[in-house]
Amino acid sequence: MDMLAPITGEEIDIDPTDPVGVLAEFYHAFNSRSFQLLELNWIDSEDASMESAVGGIERGWSAISKIYGLLLHSKRHITLQLHDFSIHRIGETFLAVGAERGRFTSDQGDVDFVIHISRWFTMVYGRWRQVHYHGSIDDAVILARFQSLMGAETVRDPGER
């Protein structure tokens, strides 16, 4: 599939039964700090998984939700937009692959960053629900700055369990 227009989370008429719509729902939920909408976007299952520069590797929605809780209820603020992405649909699942452009703002400073991501969704009860997220920041200097600004409360070594 061809690359699609960026998703900012400010899209109108978000439809969680459409792959682009459920992606827009995620970015709207994240950027507006709506934990309830993030919870609806993810599958409520121990099958859910996430690997990120912020939370390391987490399995199960209960563990993943704690990372989002820390991010959304912090004095620090992160905004994300999805760019340069494609959607690969296979039956009742789809994979979105692209680059998140983000901005982290805190009292200690700001940093702009790019996260190379994949988000995997499956159809559950007539709507798409996120099952897996993987994100990595390739620029070591930006990653170190981002993790330093985030602080120890949310950042763990990806190999730590």
C-alpha cells in the first residue's frame, strides 16, 4: 500500500472500524491525554505487548496501561504524529509501519524526536483494537536526551523485566 497522509489525532469523524480511523483515534487519545480512549483502542488482554524506549518490554494490557498512566498523568508532555506510514492488511489484522514525529516538553527542556514504529491491530467486536506496539529511536543522542528528560520513573532498560 502507498504511503498515506500524516495522522495528527486532529482528524474529524474518526472511525475505529477503519484502519486509518483507529490510528487517528490512538493519536487523538494520546495527544489529548485520554486514558479511557487509549484503553478502548488497545485489546484488554494478556496477549497485548509493547516495546518502547520509555517502558521497555511490557506484556498484557494491565502492564501497558501503567506506562500510559505515567505518561498521561505526568507534568511532562509528549505529542505524537504518524508520518511516512503504510498499512498492511491481512484478514482480520493489519500492521501499520511508519515514523512517529514527536515533541517532548518539560520544565527541564524540550526535545523533538522520531520513533520508527509498528502497530498491529486485530478486529474485535466490530472495531480494530491494538495488540502490539514496537517503537525505537535510532538517534542515540536524541534517545539519551529523551530518556534523561523523562526521568527514571518511566524509563527502564529494554532488557529489564
